[in-house]
Amino acid sequence: MPFHPNLILFAMLAGIAAVTAIGVVAFQSAVRSALCLVLNFFIIAFLYLSLGCEMLGFTQILVYTGAIMVLFLFVIMLLNLGGPQNLLENNDVKRPVGIAFGIGLATLLAGLIVPQFLKPAAEVTVLLKGLGSPQAVGKSLFTDYVFPFEAVSILLLVGVVGSILLAKRRIS
């Protein structure tokens, strides 16, 4: 069974995404963990782009990598929590429970994903053309999800006005 170049690209990007995700929790330095998360967000955006979902890919880069992670990095550097010794936790039950939960989740995901690869190619469902395009996202957003979209826009507006009022009060 010859491998398709898109499948090889997808597998390489997924492997890099998994390694950077492990780096997020493995590094003791908060800045290095945040930088691994930035790289992970970029790789996930490239995965979206390789799947033909351009809108999701560019939104991932602009919103998560461009805005949220820059904010995280500034907060981490602003707080300057010191060395890793200040961030260490006492040995308790959280670590073994987390490891057991991670192994269970990986087993569950493998049980769901591996059988899909064993199916013949004729049974695999193909995504609809243009599913992740800006036109498809806009049509769905302004027809099926117009009320949640407007509710989120009002919440964001209230948050911006509240932050301006808090900043103005602090300056005065």
C-alpha cells in the first residue's frame, strides 16, 4: 500500500505537534513551556491548512499564536516567578493520577483511531469540498449561529468597556 504525500506530511506534522505538546508539560521553565505551546499552535495551524481548512488555519495563527500566546509570554516574563524551584509541587497523588489518566486517554484514542486506518479506502468518508473556506464559515456563522455570534460580540464589548473603566480608575 503506497503512502500518499499528504498522509506523510500529516503524519510528520502530527508527530511534531505531539512532541511540542509533551514539551509544554515536560519543561520546568515556564518560558520554554510557553514557547513550545507557540510552536504547537503553529503546527496545528499547518495541520488545518494541510486538511484544506484555510480559515481555521489562519485563525489559529492570528488569534492563538499571535494574540493569546504573546499575552501569556508577557505575563510570564512580567511575573518573573524565579527559578523552577519556586514552581515545584509537593509529591502527592496528582502526578500518578495524571499519568494514569493520560495512559487511559491515549488507549481510548488509539482504540478509536487505529480501526479507521484498517478500513478499506472506499469506506473512508471524504470531507466536503470547501468545508473550511471563509465562505463556508461565514455562511454557517451568520445563518445557523447568528445568536451565539452576537452574544459573544456583546460579551467582548462589555469586557473591553470594563477594562477601559478599570484602567481609567487606576490611572486617576
